[in-house]
Amino acid sequence: MFKRIPASRLAPSPRFLFSLLCCSTLALIGGAPATAQTTKASVASASLPATPLSQWTRDLGYQKAQVYPLRLSGLGCPLVDVSVSGVTVPLMLDPGTARGFVVTNSAPSIPHQVLRREEQLNPDGSYRGESYLIRVETLSVLGEAFKNVEGSLADWRTFSSEPFNGTVGLDFFLNRRLTLDYRSRRVAAASSPLPKHLDPSRYVSLALLAPPRTQGHVLYVRAKVNGREAIVYLDMGYNVSFISPDFSARLPRVDHAGKFTVFREDVPVELGGQKFVLNDLREAPINRGGGFSLPVALELGSDVLSHFVITIDLRSKSLILARAE
């Protein structure tokens, strides 16, 4: 377990033990098939008003020093600057990173110690490839620093059709809340509790469901999809979104050439009492969420999530959505 310490002073702390990356950087893992088709899902309608940067930072109680630049990858997934052993590297902010961080051989050279070789697994438990368990002296992300952090070093080809630097997961935000705004290119982090009262006409508050143990801090919430109770999986690390064939009955269908040939339109989704309509969702089986009493109906990637301001607080098991300006 790593210990949070002030960025200005690194004191000795227990080492952080990295476990395997089960749920991984899907924007890049699925990069080849997903990005070969340029169609992206969209939010056709939402009952929420737009919430600009100036408002959500005020409503959520962020100070100016707690707001940082957010970059987007070529596929539209969020990147944040992470200092690893003194080397600043833009890494994808991906809750699908089941534990800790991953750097690839595409990243700049980073001082590290190799501990052992490990297997990497797909979300369904099947073999993906090999990586190395490594230790770095320091890691700093969004204003917090950690010491003696273990992570994974892998060949980018294990996960992607295109080179990428790696990912950073939510293990570094166990004691902080995090807000992403794709549209304003800003991300904020703070250790203070969430405000007790937020305007329900502007903010949708959802309870995060406990994911399967091997999936780390993957984001699952309850929803109603096409009139049925279901689970929705939010994955900032994937650039496109999917609907399960089990939930696509009677929805308008559009066919496209490519790996994903069936797309669904006018998909009604209800989250926290608010209604949304999504378009251009790829229809494909969703092999996630084993152990839930309800099936996983949607996997929402960054194409849909970029329409929202997203706040994650693992301490209170809360996810808050506002509509981005």
C-alpha cells in the first residue's frame, strides 16, 4: 500500500503493491477495431442544463490551485501529466487500470527497478500477454506525491494497435475526489468532502456499485436502459460506446461497414431520475460485471462521457454527472 504525502516532501512509506491489470486501457486495447470506424456515439438529448467550468468549480468547491490541464488523446480519451521518478509523462486517466499505473516501451525512459515478470489478462480472464512488475521511487499526479510505487511496464502492442505511453488508475485518488471536463480541457482533484447539497436539476448523483474484486475501481452504476433495469459501465479509457444485444430490441438500427456492423439509435437511458437519449451505439456483447444481479447493458466510452462533467469520489462511492458546456 502506498502512502499519500505532500508533493513538497517525500517521506518513507510502505511500498505500493501492484496487482494485475485486468481491465485495462480499452481506448487503446480496442484501438484497431474501434477506431477503424469513425462513427462516435452522441447524446441526442438530455434534460440537464449546460454547466460551464466556472460554475462546476464553484459548485463543487474547487480552488484555483486544484484545477489542472487535461489533454485528450488522438482518440479523444483523457490524459494527465504524471511525474514518474522525475520524468513527466502524459498518461491516460483510466479507471479500467485495475491497480496503480502502467507505462509502456513507448514512454520516455523512466528510472525503475524490475521486480519480476507477470502475465496480463483480458477482462474475461483470458491471457493477453506479459509485462514486468517494476518499482519507481516517486510518482506525482494532480498535486499529490507517492513514494516507492510499484506498477507495470509493458510492450504497447500488448494493449494497442498504436503506440501510447500508459495509464494511471484511481488507486491514486482513494482519498481525493476527481472531476473531469473534456470540453474545457480541465481536471480537478481535492481531498475535501463533496458538498452536501448540489442542485438536482443540474447534477445527477449516482451510487457507485462495488466492482468484482479483480477489477479494482472500475465504475459501475445502476440505470434503466430501453425500459429495463440494468448496470452501466463507464470507461473513460475507451473511445467508443456499446450496447448489449440483449437491450437493443425495437431500437432503430443502422448498418455500417467494419468490425462493428450494427449501430443503434434513439437509445433511452435513465440515470438517477434524469432521462437521456443516445445515438450511434455499437451493438456488441459486453463481457463485464460478473457477479451483479443485473446485466450490464451499456459500456459508455469517452465519446459519450465527453458530453458530461464527471465527478468521482471513491470515499463516498459517488459519481456525479453534469452536462458539459
